[in-house]
Amino acid sequence: MWAYHAFVARKRQNRYHHGDLSRALVEEAVRTIQKSGVEGLTLRAVGLRLGVSRTALYRHFADKSALLAAVASEGFRTLRLETQGAWEQHGGGRAGLDAMGAAYVHFAVAHPSHYRVMFGGYVRNAPADTELSREGGGAFQVLVDAIVALQQQGSIRDDSPLELAQYIWATVHGVAMLAIGGLLRQPVDIVLRFAMERMRSGTHGAVE
């Protein structure tokens, strides 16, 4: 009887509908990275933990790089939605930009495995037509669009939107990396608030 129930459990574990296995593989990869780092991730081990065949595994991801690209794509998509949501919930303006900065850092702290894959150099040079490239570009475009809107209001410097976006991103990215590395000497919200205040004074336009 025990053997029968074990067999049924394995069958249920292996029963994935189209698309479900890909989702499960990404989730298992994130758990592995959280526990063992990116270096500890192997495609075969992830498949074994889910109890799926190598044929089914490689049907979704050809290699470790492909799986990491999926993790990074999911991370950028979530980051885009959270920063866009922060901007909209605060009605845009400088308050919206500050909220976007906070959402960015809080995303990194809440999803350190995703964040390390997104910015750790593990999935470089993605072709422009891939999901990773689209999601990464989309996450950055949210910030560029916010800057353009602020410039139209006269509340931020009339510099190149791209250069301003890179400056703001570099600042919040630095805070995020120090936060997930446990290297900040003050609570992350205090450091972030100080950083956003300095950016506000350094980027203000003709109207506040």
C-alpha cells in the first residue's frame, strides 16, 4: 500500500501542464540560489528536485544560462510593475519618483536571488528580441518616462533623460547592493531617504 501511494505521489509531482513546469523550474532555481548561490545552481539538480525527466527539463531550458535568463526576466518584470505602481500610487511628481526609489530598493531586499542574477553578470549580452532584453529595457524605461514627465512639469533638471536615469539608477542600485549584502551601517530606509534627498537637491528644476 505504501509503495502504491508513493507511486501516485510521484505521478502527481511529475504531472505538469504546458507552462507549469517552466514556472516550477524558475521557482526552484530561485530557492537554490537563495540557499547555495548562483554557483551552486545546476539545471540537472533542479530537475531532480522536481522529479522531472531530463527530456522534459531540456525542453524548457537548454542550459543553466537559459534558466538564469528566465529568473532575471521574472525579476525585471516584477521590478517594472512595482516601480510603475509606486509612481502611479503617489500621483507622479517628485513624490512618485521618491516612491519609485523606495520600491526599487525594497524589491532588491525582498528578492535578493533575483536581484543578484539580474545584475551579477550571469546573463550578459542578451539579444534585443529576447524576453530578458525586453523586460530589462522595460524596467529602465519606467524610470526614463518618469523623468520625462517631471521635466515637462519643470520639477527636474532639463538634462538628458537617459543620463539622469542612469544617475538615479546608479544611486538606488548602490543602496540596494549594500542592503542585500548586509553592509549598511544604518537601516536601509534611513540610508535611502538620505540618498533621495540628496538626489532631489541635485536634480531639481525651475519649479519645486
